[in-house]
Amino acid sequence: MKLLAIDTAGVDCSAAAFDAYTNLVLAHVTERIGKGHAERLMAMIEEVLTSAGLELTDLDRVAVTIGPGSFTGIRVGVAAARGLALALKIPSVGVSTLEVMAAAFLRDQPGQAVLAAMDAKRDEIYAQAFAPDGTALTPPSIVSLEDLQRLAATHAAEVTGTAAALLPGGASTGEPDRFDIETVARIGAKANPDRSRPKPLYLRGPDAKPQDGFALARA
């Protein structure tokens, strides 16, 4: 299976071509652009496919990050993935940025439960806990700092992401959350297209509050 992976959920604009049969990334490119994903993405996809020696018609699936992250960036990526999938008559799948962060952590530090946590500002944190094997322990939620500490203690989990700097003794690197495109590709290749259709994962809403998110996380 040949897969195209796309990430526009954060400061990066990324694309990768992945061969699921050989488990090899054929080509990838990432540019830290902050804004302007819509203007850069399609040219980047063409660049990646050319480097991989593929045509659009060679693709069997498209994977895209669905958030949480940049509202505008997520919309750009999801629209592109859906459009390509529709035109090519192939499946498209959505990949949570929190799952990508957790998978990247577990790749480097196996055997440790992890709490992927993004500083969402407004005294809110996007968070989700994962077991050492990558299985989700909680749903993606909006939590407070106090609840983040509680979640980490409950699951004996290491915190990864920008919200780690908010914890006592945490040191900020000044770097934003970033989502490794090769990890996006590998998760997307394993996803069930019937259960992972790309839909923006917006955790904020008119009634969303930190305590509501934690209630979900404990359920």
C-alpha cells in the first residue's frame, strides 16, 4: 500500500510518501512556516511524490492530522486529504496529533506510559493518556493544569509536549508542538478507514471547560 501523509495542524507544513508493505518512507519534506499552509501544501505534495517516483494514481490511501492544533491549518489539511481521496477514489484517514506525539515519545522511550499534552493557552491543556503499548487510556480532552497532574499520577505517565513546561519544575524549550510526518504516515497506514475518516478534532466549543474535559478523561 502506498500512502500519502499530510500535516498542517501546527507550525509545520509536511508531506510524506510511505510504502506500508516495506515499512519505508519513500520521501518526505517538512517546512516550518507557521502560516500559509494552503499556499504551500499542494506544491509540497507534488515534490514528495516526484522524489518518491510516484504519481497520484499510485496512491492507495491518504492520511492527515486532524488536531487538536491550529484551527485554520487543520481545515486546510483535512480539505486537501478529502479532496484527493474523492478524486482518486481511495480511502482517507485522520490521525490525532496527540497520538502522533505519544507514538514519537514511545519510540524513544519504550515501556513508559505517556501523557501527550499541548498548551492550549487560556489556562487550558489538550491532553490524552496512552499505555506503554500505545493504546489510548483516555479520550482527547481539555483539562486544567491541576487535572493534568492528576492524570499523570493516575496513569504513572510521563508528560510530553509543551504543557510539560507548565508543571512544577518544568522548563520551557520555547519550541512549539510538532508532529513527525513519518509517524503520521505509519499510524495512518494501520488505521481502519471505516473508523478513522478525517474530521477536524476540535476540543474547544461553546460549552467546553477544563473540568468537562477531565470528566471525560476519567470516564
